[in-house]
Amino acid sequence: MAFFSLLFLLLASCGGDDEDVTPQDELKLTFARLGSQAILNMNVVDGEGAVYLGFSAPVDVSSSDMFRISTGGMVLDDTETWNARHDQATIAPGPGWIEGAEYTLRANGPLSSSEASSLDELTLTFSILKKPLKVARIQVDTNRLSLEAGAFNTGISVSQPMEIAFSHPLAISPQSLKAYISVEGRSQVAFDIAALSDTVFQLQFTEPLQDFTTHLLAISPDLGPATGRDFDELILSFFTGPSATPDFPILTDDELLTLIQSQTFRYFWDFGHPDCGMARERNTSGNIVTTGGSGFGLMAMVAAVERGFITMGQALERWEQIVSFLETADRFHGAWPHWINGQTGAVIPFSPADNGGDLVETAFMVEGLLTVRQYLHQEAPAETGLISRIDALWHGVEWDWYTKGQNEALYWHWSPTNGFQINLKVGGHNETQIVYVLAASSPTHPISPGIYHTGYARSGAIVNGQAYFGITLPLGQAYGGPLFFTHYSYLGLDPRNLQDQYANYWTQNVNHSLINYQYCVHNPRKFFGYSAQSWGLTASDSYVGYSAHSPTNDLGVITPTAAISSIPYTPQESLAAIRHFYYGLGDRLWGAYGFYDAFHPTNNWEANTFLAIDQGPVICMIENYRSGLLWALFMTAPEIQQGLETLGFTY
């Protein structure tokens, strides 16, 4: 009992006469935004939307005019609203925000609250950003150009005006604006400019833009100071579409193919080396003649006789000249070098170590020689002697020597000073299948069949079997490689029914060509000028030198021979390309010897060269598409038939 009495006294002594007092919290500004941007601490903001204020407790709203906004000494009209709890206010200025202006927002007096002590003063100062000038839209006819860096703007009309819309009104005249804009294609483009409004201007080109050409539109950053705003330089590329009229009168497809064959044939006939009749490596090669390209030229001459471009007598005279030259030119175990001096017959080194026989170039020559031989008539006295001389050249090639005695593969090169130093095996799948077919067919220096399988087929490693764009590729590297793989061996070797244990070669060549076509149509690297009408990647000259162009080595260079020489495999796609090259691009691609070697649409670059190894397949493969003539001739050679059977081919 004493314990409870003591506890009561202690509790009583802790009490007092006053009631408990809890101090009120201070009313605070919790946020201040203009739109979504904070306006505390002298912020510079975009000026989009109203001012939003948030408080730590409900505010006693005594009027609809509790705040004022001023700028430049002027108080602006505004509209003020509160949320239901009265802890958030929205203040919208009547005239809108002025870019570059500084604003002050003040409470018209202390802000009170029933739940907190008053906020005696509220002042905020902020500035509205002066936005940079931007291009909002560029449009030609209905084609609105993308303004993104690296955008792919293509198919732009050559004749319609261009509209440029800016983000803000321009306080300068159209003529003044013109000084800051340039358009360049292959040269500066002249234009007039007119104002459609204070933000939209129209460029009317004095002349139609050049068709199928990359243009650069540039707007200088100096436009910024002239308009009182910042402006980042705009550089935009675009690629024009077709012109209203073709470059040449329209022909039937048959007439056009004849024209291409006849014009291209002039490279081998008119431009053949005068001393030996062989084909120069290229139109700038002087005395350098090429063995493989001359073999293609021999086959082209057969087609030329059949088409009436030259007479049989003229062809015989040229063939006699070429055979006479080959009989005395440098040979290395029967193989001719890649390059030969057309005046002397001496080897011209292709590289420091390559100053001897080139078996692949030799195979292309023999392919041509045998085609000519099969075209000649045994019963014609003037032709019998030439047949015998061709046989002697063919029999003199020591194919077996180029195995290095190892019976595993053929080797590309041998030099009297460097031997087999280059040590490059001839292996597939590529342009070299004809080398093994000829080597197995040789009546005098044949190779054993096993060398084809370990050498060319690389013990089965040539098999691919993958699909690209939904198209299965039986053999070779990814995407097939350059398209000349489907041409060089098959100028004479007929792929239509050719098959061995590795592939059907018609399927191989058709699918390889279609993959190349589809790659250009899909254009994954977004080069200008690639399309269903403008395609074909193969080895050729380029703006950076000679290169073996392919889907895995795509430099933006299209080579006409690629699509044209694939016409047996892709007739519709190739004819579309032929029409485009001639009617659409003929003003820059068509020359004295047919189509120039290559072009790069993105860079507005066209080669001014012709190459024998690119011109020859154009004539020969068009002929095979039209008549099958060269295939029929080469395949009638009894040695070739025997060689194919020895290697296990059906044909």
C-alpha cells in the first residue's frame, strides 16, 4: 500500500497546470515547375505549359489572384486554379511565355494555412530558353525526307521543287536565306527560293536535278546569327530517281542484247593488240596483253561471226595471228603467264614472285582455244591447219607438272626463278573449276581424278548448304562470293545439266546469282543506287582500286558485267538491270567498248576503264543465253566429255 501511495505522489509531482502544446510546422514550397521543368534556383526552362506550385500543407485560398507573374516591369494576366486539397496551384499566363525573357513569380502576400504556420514571402525567378532554330521538314512532292543522320533518302523527284519548313519564323528575306543554302550533285545546283509562309520556303531548281545521282543539301550554321537563334548545320544526302526521258531510244530487248554484244566486242576486235591480236588487260595497258581475257576474246569472236559482226575470214585471220603469237610467247611447262608483252611475247611479271606460268589464266585460254577448234571445220583446208596448231598448244600444257608431284592439288603458279614459292593451291568453289576439268581431260598431261576431290573439292569442304534470303547455296563461301565465280568456268563448260557428287552446277549458279541479286535489293549497308534494277557485285575496278566485290566485301560498287553475264541464270533480273544501265545510266556508263567497268552511285563515281575479263563474259554469256552456242561447241570436244566422265560428272 505504501508503494502505490509513493507512485501516486511521484506522478502528481510530474504534472502541471499548463496543457500540452505541439508547435505548428512551417508552410513550405515543395515543388515549382514550368511544365515538367523545375523553376527553382534561376532555372532556364523551355517555356512549355503552365506553372505548377506544390505546398507542404493546404493553403487558405482567399482569392483567385494570389500570385503575380511579371517580366520587364510588366505584370501579366494569369489564370490561377487549385486542386481540391488546396496544396497545389496551377498558374497559366494569359499571353504565353516569351523566349529569352526573364520572369518573376511572387505571392501577393503571406500564404496561410490552417495546418501550418504562414509562408511570409514567395518569390521565384526563372528564364525562358530561346530555342534553337531547326529544320522541321524537308519535302519533295509527296516524298518527305528523313532528317536523321545517315538517313536513306532515295527516289527523289528530279523535277519537283523542294520545300523546307523551319521551326520558327525567319525574319529574313528569301534571297537572304538563299545565301545559307547549297545543293550539290555532280556540281553545284542552281535554284530560286520563295517564301510560302514565314516558316516554309520553296526551292525551285533552275534545271531538273540529274537522275540517279547523290545530292547533298547543306544549310550553313551561319543562318543562326542571321535569325537571332542558334542553328546547327544541316547536311542531308538524297538520291534522285529517274528522269522523264531515257538516255537512248528504246529498242526491243533482242535489239538491245545485239547492240551490247557488238559494242562490247569492239574491245577485243578494234582494241586488240595490233602486233599479236591478243586482248589488252585493260584499256590503259599499252603492250600488256592478258592470257585469260584473250581466251574469253577468242570465244567472243565465235559469237561475233555468228551474229555477223565480222566475217569468218576476218576471224580466221585474227585466230591465226593469236595462235602464232602463243606458239612463240614465253611458256613455263606449257602454261602461259598472266601478262605477256604483246610486242615481244615475253612474260611481264604479275607480281615480284609471279614471273612464270599461271595455270588458271592458261585454262581460260585453253577454254577459248578449244571452243574455236570445235567451231572450225575439219574438211576446210584453210581451217585444218589451225585445228592442228590449236591441238599442239593444248597438248603442250603440262597440267600434271603443276601438282608439284604430290597428287593432292593443282598449284596456280610456277616460276623458273622462284619455283612454287607462291604455293597457292587451286581450290574451290570459285572460278577455277575449268582448270581441273581441262587437267583431267588432257590427252598428254592428265591428272588423276582424286586430285579434283582433294584439290578443287577440298575433300568436301566446298559444300555450303546454308540458305541466304531463303535461297540454299550448295557450294562455296557465305553468300557465294563475287559473281564471276558463275561466269569464267562456264563460258564454255555448260552448267545446265552438269552435276557431280557435290552439287548440281546449274542450281549452284542460279542460286548464287539470286542471292547476289537479293542482297542488292535488301541493301543492308544502305548504299544509294542499289535496287531490283541496279545490282551485281563482282570483281572490278572501284574508287579505291581493284577489288573482288561481293556481299561480304560490299564497297557500294556495282559492276555491270555481274548482272549482265548472269543472264542465263537470272534472265528477268538481268534484263531489268541491262535496261537500267543503258536507258537510265547510259549517259555515264555506256562507252566505246560497251559498259564501263563499274560505278559507285553513293559517291557519284564511274570507272573510265574497260577490262578484258569483264567485257568477255558479257558477250559470251549473252550468247549462251540467246543460243547456247559456246556451251554447245565446248561440250562437243571429245576430250572434255572423257574428262568429265573421269571426274564423275554427269552432263
